[in-house]
Amino acid sequence: RYFLVGSNPAETKYRVLKIDRTEPKDLVIIDDKHVYTQQEVRELLGRLDLGNRTKIGQKGSSGLSRAVSAFGVVGFVRFLEGYYIVLITKRRKMADIGGHAIYKIEDTNMIYIPNDSVRVTHPDEARYLRIFQNVDLSSNFYFSYSYDLSHSLQYNLTVLRMPLETLKTETTQTRQESFDIFEDEGLSTQGRSGVFGICSKPYEKYVWNGKLLETVKNTVHRDWLLYIIHGFCGQSKLLIYGRPIYVTLIARRSSKFAGTRFLKRGANCEGDVANEVETEQILYDASVMSFSAGSYSSYVQVRGSVPLYWSQDISTMMPKPPITLDQADPFAHVAALHFDQMLQRFGSPIIILNLVKEREKRKHERILSEELVAAVTYLNQFLPPEHAIIYIPWDMAKYTKSKLCNVLDRLNVIAESVVKKTGFFVNRPDSYCSILRPDEKWNELGGYVVSTGRLQTGVLRTNCVDCLDRTNTAQFMVGKCALAYQLYSLGLIDKPNLQFDTDAVRLFEELYEDHGDTLSLQYGGSQLVHRVKTYRKIAPWTQHSKDIMQTLSRYYSNAFSDADRQDSINLFLGVFKPTEGKPHLWELPTDFYLHHKNTLSLSQTRRSYTYWWTTDVLKHLPLPFDEVTCAENRRKLTVKKFHKYEEEIDIHNEFFRPYELSSFDETFCLAMTNSTRDFMPKNVGIDPSPFTVRKPDETGKSVLGNKSNREETVLQRKTAASAPPPPSEEAVSSSSEDDSGTDKEDEGAVSQRSTPVKVTDTGDNTKITENVVQSTKDVYGVNLSDVPSEDDLTIYARFVQLGQSQHKQDKSSQQFCLKHPLDRVINLIPISSFSQDNIYEVQPPRADRKSIEIFHAHIQAGRGNMQPLGKDDFLMYREYIRNRYM
């Protein structure tokens, strides 16, 4: 047998899974659902060790040996022989949202479960294993133990704010339906010691290991289920006069109709489109960590192929194969299914920004535009006018070639109108200053205003043909516009506007470029060809040769390696299941039938041509149906009661990990991209604000030493798809049966090996220090003289003398007065409210009652309990505004 031992990070609670290895083809897993302490687990493993030794009393050989240490279970998979278990053996922290860590998978391990004695071999097993491992789990797969990555921040925080009464009724119902004697072990129900926690079902479309966990989902405890997403995750720190604001970008790639560029185009029969990615930008003040007391804001947008039946034939070996419409769809059946999904998840309005070419000598991209317009026009007939789908066609390629038009200015106008219609999410009400000094743009903002803040209703859906280069630039411009509103809503800027060439926008642009490159590599096989700088027309001349290389790389990938990648994605996602006696994956002429279920069996129910949306969706618009409190959505939630002092809900322990020895240099917050360190010019001491426009050559990176160093940092950034990360961790204690101290030593050794080397040659170092150390004039704007004046030195000497003789003066002040004439002694009058105030002792003053009340109010404000403002406060604030601004 295999015993899988899992623990919480502090190693105080454990669960044990027993995996049977005697079954050649079936998976037998036993979970006793009991929570063990460290002592109990050691005793259990000790008994197993003794019981499994070959001879009683034998000490030499162990009856139990450790197979592997891991950070989580990706899932279980079977081809033609027995089951394999896929484990995460290395991880790297990539982002932090409200104290919840998001990790990137760095390495995995596949272990064959059945014993060699019962193994039934199959000649094609090795080939299937090779195809499965072709999906590189170490490239851009992410997971979190405590945060649901498949849902948006708006969904997660809206669910958290559900009324307590609803939760209590749900708890009693679940308790009756499935009673688990170990679930509430050690909980006292008296008093107010209980805390309710909510766990929502993940959104299956963005989960990539759903099929791998399907076999064990109903047999093991939910703590074992670790859902992973594929796409991109990056986080940077924006320092506003020392106040840390974390800007996070998360892209979730859809696992439905997933694949590579020319092999997956358009949509399948269920309304899932190719290259569908949901991008979410999250902004929060990192000085306050908790979700309840902190300030959080997010904005979501989507990209995806045109939702029609269309394809491109790559057998012609042309760089741009002709576009063909595969099926006539006069009632826009596929588009209806797709937009119905979007209305459920995002609400209304759905805005389509179509960037494909409108004018062409030979009709190519225009075919898609014409068909999409017809589909949207047809569907809008049946929707209420206020919730209609908004269609914006804009030929971006034509504007780029024109010398008169500025592409990004036009995109900025579109972005403003889009953000005004959809609004964005923020978890705090509008600040009082924005009510007193209302901004015109702020008052026109859409979305849904609630007592706790604002909700985003509706979404922008951007597409070109590939949804790569043009789409990424358009999404960046919309994201930049939303970022300005987010910063304004958190009270960090006084107008919702951001200029190019500021540190904040440069940092955001770099995040978006990494995001675009990563998504482009996944779908198209190369990095972005056209970037934001290309459309701003400030790209260096060397960029053109790079663009040509990326185009060739993309063409090579599409022509030769995409078919193998498509096969491995189909196998990994469970679209194709190997079966005895049926054709193998590599024998299929096409995977069309695998992705279009209606080709294999006719569905019994036919959707209406006019009422094309799911029932109840229209009732709640503009709010998304998924976020509405109703019986159907409550069934997706699991409610659990925790003890108030339980480690599982202690954010401080989870984030700071006081039980772990950690190196300060390797902490995540120091390693991420920082606006002050990486973007603010080092040789200018005028304005440290990240919202000040800089000259194009003024960046933090332009001062950072020689060319090779800069290239090294760029390379590091591209490979990690974000900031230079902390070293990846080796697995320690997921399946330990003996003391974990030795393993932690091993972990340290491996961590040192895998740490990116920061120290360069001594020659380079001297150059860097020369550049970094600057004169006081450069840094402070004041030229300090080399030697202080004689008067200053006299004052300083007198101050030192006073300090030395202070203690003596207290004891023998009369003698002191006799020795020295009175004209030389300086009489010091105490000006502070401290009764005793000298170098050696300080007696604090007594605080009056009003001061204590003010201090208590300050403490309560830090916990999120704001005091109501009195009449005097309002009058004083109005007076201040009148004097300051009017």
C-alpha cells in the first residue's frame, strides 16, 4: 500500500489516505476523514512500520519507506494499464492576495500505483505516458490552498458577505444531509467562539485538473482536492510615497475547447470558444492584509475566438490559410450558447470589441465580421434594449498603417466608454472627498453601487483573428483606464487619469507584456509580435528583426509541433480516453468529434431560437446570475464552522509563518518588481511620485549598470513570466513518517542550488556601485558643504558637554554652580509636558480622557470599525476644503 500523509503548513494537523496497490486496473482509496495530531500520526506510522517488517524484532530494514515528498495532488490518471498519481514536488510563490498565497507549479512527479507483481503490461502504455507528459505542468500552472483561483475576486468577496442567517440555515441542512462525526471535532458551540467559513465549488471551465480529480472527488475529504488553473499570474509592487499597493494580473485559460492556434478556431457545439482567457487585474493596499478590513479592487475582461463555426486549413502550408465557415448557423445557435454563459457569469452589458480587418483586397478576415454582426443583430432582437449586447467594430490594422491617426488615442476613447458602462469592483464605499469634490467622469461611471462598495456588471470581450497581438494591446489600454479608476476609488490619486511614461503605467505595461507573451506562447507558439511600443511607434529599430524572428517561430510551431501539443492537451483534459479495442489517439484523422459532442449523439432537448438564454438569468440582470443569492447558487457552497482560535483561519500565522525559519532576503515581497527600485530614475531627486511623467530614457533600469546585467534581468523576467522570484521550494512534509528536520536541511541545500545567482563579477559590482552612489545635490537637491561652520561645531560641542554633565548636575548642582560663574551656565527651560525629561530617564505625561478616547477611536478604525462623524467634524472638513480648493 501507499500511505499519503498530508498536513497543514504548521504541521499540527494531519490527514491520511490509504491507496491500495493490489488492484491492477482499479483505484481503491480509503480516507478515514479523521484529523490526527503530530503525535498520533507518528504513532500510526510507527505501528505500520513495525507491522510491515519481514521478521519480528528486526531493526535493520524498515517496514515503511518514504517514496516522495510533495506539496499537493494534481490528480489520478489511467491509460491502458493501472492508475498513476501526479504530485507537485516543487512550487514557487508568485502572488499574494489578502494573505492568501498563489503558487506556480515548478516540478511534478508521476508515480505508478499498482505493484509490480500485479502489473498487466501493455505495449502502448509508454507512448500514452509520453504524450501526457508533453503537457508541461511546470509552465504556467497555478494553485492556491486557500483562495479560489477559478473565480473572480468579486465573486469570492460577494460570497463572503452573505448574511449570517443564510449560512446558519445552510449549516443545519448540510449537517442533516451528510453527518460527519469528525468534521466538527473539538468545537464548542457555547458562546461566540464559532466562526463560519464558506467554500464554493470551483468554476469548472477554468479548472485544468477537473477530470484528473473526478475519480476521487466523492471519496476523499475536500482538503485533498487542489484545483489548478492554467494561464498567467504576475504581481508587482507600486510604492506611492512608501505606501505599498500590489498590482496583480491573473489570466485564466479555459479548459473547454482548448488547443493550439490553427487547430482550434471558433466555437464548439456547446458555446465554448478557442483561446478563451479571462484576465483579472486586482489592486489592493498591502499595508492592511485582511479581506474584511482592507481595500480591494478588481476589473475583469475576456478574450476569445469569434463564436462561430469556422476554421483554417493548414495543409496548404500558407502563412495565412484561408478562413472557411464550416456550418451555416442562421439562428446564431452557437453564439447564443456562448453569450448565455457570459450573461450568467458577468451580467450585462456584454460589450464586443471586434478588431479584425474591415477593408481587404481579398476577402479574408471580413468574413468573420459580417457573420458576427448578423449573429449579434439576431440575438439582440429578443433581449430587452437595456441589456442588449453592444458591438464595437474597429479595424486596428488600418489605423496602425495610417500616419495621421494615433491608435492608442482612439483605443483610449473606446476604453473610457467601456469602463463607464461596466464599472469595476471595489469593496469599500466611495470616499467622502469624492462626494465633496465630484469628478465628472466618476459620476458617469456604470456598474452596480451597493452599501459596501461597487460591483462590476457586464464585461468587455475583445477579439481579433488570433486574439494575441492586437487583443493584448487593446486589453492593456482598457486595463490602464480601469487602473486609473481603481486608484481613484482607493483614494490614491485625485483624478481618474493616468499618463504614459509614468512609473505606474510602465510597471503595468511590463506586467501586461509578460501576460501577452505567456498567453501567446501557449496558443500561438511564440511571443508577441506587436507590442504596445510598436503601436505607440516608439519601438527601437532592433525590434523589427525580433518581430520577424517571432513570426518565423510562430509559423514553425504551427506547422510542425502543434499537432503533438493538441494530442497531449486532449489526453490531459480527458477529452480523449484510451480504451481497449478502439483506435488510439495517434490513429484518429481529426479530433473534431471529440470536441463536438452533437456529432456522436443527438441531444433530446432543443433550445428555443428566441428565448436563447437560461431561465432566471434575465430576472437578475444587470447582476450576474452566479453571484445572486438563490437556492441554486447556495447548493454550490459548503459552509463549515471553525473555532475562533483555530490555526486554519489565522491569517497572521498563515502569512508570517512564525513556526518556520525564513531568510529575510528571500521573502516574496522583496523579490517582486518594485516601482521605486525598477522604474523610478535613480539620478533625479525631484519627485518620487509614480504618477509623474518621466522622459523616455529616464528609468530605474537605465542606471542599473552595464548591458549584460540588463539583458540578464530581462531574460530572468521573461523566463519566470514575472519579477525575479524567490527560490522555488522543495517539498518537505506532505507524506512524512519520520522527523522532518533532516528533510528541511535537504530542502535548504536544494533551495540554495535553485536560487537565481544574484552576485555578478567584482568588476561589474564596482561599476554598479559607482552609478548608485550619487552626490547629495542629485539626491536631495541641496549641496551640503564639506565641513560644518565654526558656530555649528561650537553649538554641537556644547550639546555634547551638556549630555555628559547632565547626570552629575542632578546630584551636585550646588557645587557645579560654585565652580562655574553663573553667566556661563545655560538655563534650560523644559518645553515638553514630560515631568522628568533628560537623557537617562523619561516619565511619560498623563493622558487626559479626551486623548484616550481619540486613541481608542484610532485603534477601532484600524480594525475597520469607523466612528460616525460629528457635526463639528463635517464643519471643520468643509472649512478645510473651502480654504484649500475653492
